[in-house]
Amino acid sequence: AKFKEWTRVFKTGRRPEGLNTVQLLKAASTGLGLSPAQCMKVAEHLYSSGYISYPRTETTRYSETFDLEAALKEQADHPTWGKTASFLLRQGKIKKPVPGKDAGDHPPITPIRAAPRDEFTRGNEWRLYDYIVRHFIATLSGDVCYTEHNATFEIAGELFLFKCHTVEDRGFLFAMPWKAKDLKLQELDWEMPHITDGARFPVTDFWVDAANTSPPDYLTEAELVSRMDAHGIGTDASIPQHIQNICDRCYVAVCGPGEDGKRGEFIPKGGKKGYKGKGKSKGKGAKGSEGQKPASRHMVPTPLGLSFCAAFEELDFELSRPPIRAFMEKQVQQISDGMLDKDEVVQHNL
């Protein structure tokens, strides 16, 4: 193998913007195994208990009058993430948040007061609170700065690429370490030696991998939330209920990851695949679902749901398409804003 060249590219991973409801629903489904309805139930309890701000919002931009430093100081002595918060405060490294969207409703979801793990009697409450606080700290942290190294080797006229990364500044990863997977960082636990151009190395082993393509898995719950938001179907307040309705009416079943186009294991209502009961821990300090990685949640249409959709397509193809529902949602908002008359809208849609 003949060494050809080294290339280095400096890259950054941008810190997150303020947390809104859609982002929270997606994170809860993907990382915590909570359905949108479960997520909002837990979030509303956290809000009524004074732990977080109002959880139903489309806004991701912090208000100019919101005291970010005071909110961060509240978390400085926390036993879990206090060191990260204290470091930002002590070193003066609080970054200006990424400009987000101001929807004119409630501010982004933020922690109100610090609370240790033992203060929560239910595991889901702690896990959701933990995510909200870490997301908030991450919005005030720096971007991730790293270098991508690419080493090119030539073997029998074919070029082979070796890729690795070195991280200069972990930035918001101190608050959200799992995000390193999203950046696809390949950090080495050994030091790469200096290699001169034209250096040759013996090939000690080679192998051939054979694989087949496979159909994609069913749509995940988080993907459904994203697409509903993109198409304007539902709002931060109604998306969880829309999804819960199609589950309760048995139009879809929530399942774990599948293989080769087949659905995965059914996830019972109120629970998660691989969990006992509803994942609630009883008593302070109980483990419950703590430490277990929830399965991904996929929305699998049932025969009833497919038949229901087919009937609408037979009646009028457009009735089952996203733009119809989005148009109705827009009209409802216009009624609320006083731009349209309710009776006229009802008559038009009928």
C-alpha cells in the first residue's frame, strides 16, 4: 500500500436553538421512548410543579428580556450538570443563542428551578427534565469544532480512504454527549503516526463484504411529527392528540424496529418495548426504567387503517393528501384571527 496524501478539513457542529414543542416531542420519542401524548402529559406536570416553563410553544428564539445567565446560575450547583453550567459562568463562555423563530406565542421551553434526581418520584419525569435542562445549557454553549483527517492509500491501482477526527472544542457536547453520534465523529484512541508522501506499508489482511439492499423500516413517530409540522397538520398543542387518536382508533400500531420490510415487536399502549409496566419508578431513587435504552417507535398501518385510507382515496384522492388538512388548519387559524367567518368556512369545506 502506497501512501498518497493527507487532507484536513476544519468543521463545526452548530449548537441547538431554543427548544420548542415539536423538538421536544421528537426527542422524547427517539431518545426516551415516550409517545407524544405521554411526553406532553409529563411536560405539563413538570410545568405545573414549577420545574419548567410552559411546554406548548412553536417559538425557538429567546426573548431579549429573558435573563439567560440567571437561568443558568440556577443550575450551577446541580449534582449532574452543575460543573458544565459553572464552567460556562466562571469562564465567561456563555454564547449568544442561535437566532431561532419567534412565532409570537410562548417562549422556548426552559428549566425554571434546579432539582436533583431524588426529587422526582417518576422516572419519565426525571428523564424529560434532564433532557430539557441539558438542551438549555447546550444552547448557551459553543459550537463543536473539529478537524476531519483523510488519508489516501493506493493498492493495486485502487484508492482507499482512511477517515478520522480530532476534536478541538467539544462545545455543547459537554451538555449533550449523545449528539456526537449525530456528527458521526470517528475519534481515535491512539495517536496517528506521521507519514511521509510515498511511504509504503505491507497489506496484512483483506476481506470482501457482501450485502443486500433491504426496504426501509416503517415511519418513526419522530418522523411523523416532523412531517406533520412541515405540512402544517396540527399545532404544538394538537399534534400529540392527532397521533394518539389514530392509535386509539387502531388505524396504526406502534412497533419496535423491524427487518426486511416486516414490522417489529408491538409496543403496548403506555409502555415501551423491553420495559416493565409503564416505565415508572416507585419511590425516590428507584431505578425503574433508568439506564435502559428504549426501542425506536415506528408507526405501522393496520388493515383497518389501510382500508380507511383506501376508502378516502376511492372517494376523492385529494381527501387523503396532506395539503387538504393543512388548508383546513390554516382556515381555522384565520377564523381565530378574525379574517374568515366560521359558517362560511364550514359550508365551504362541506
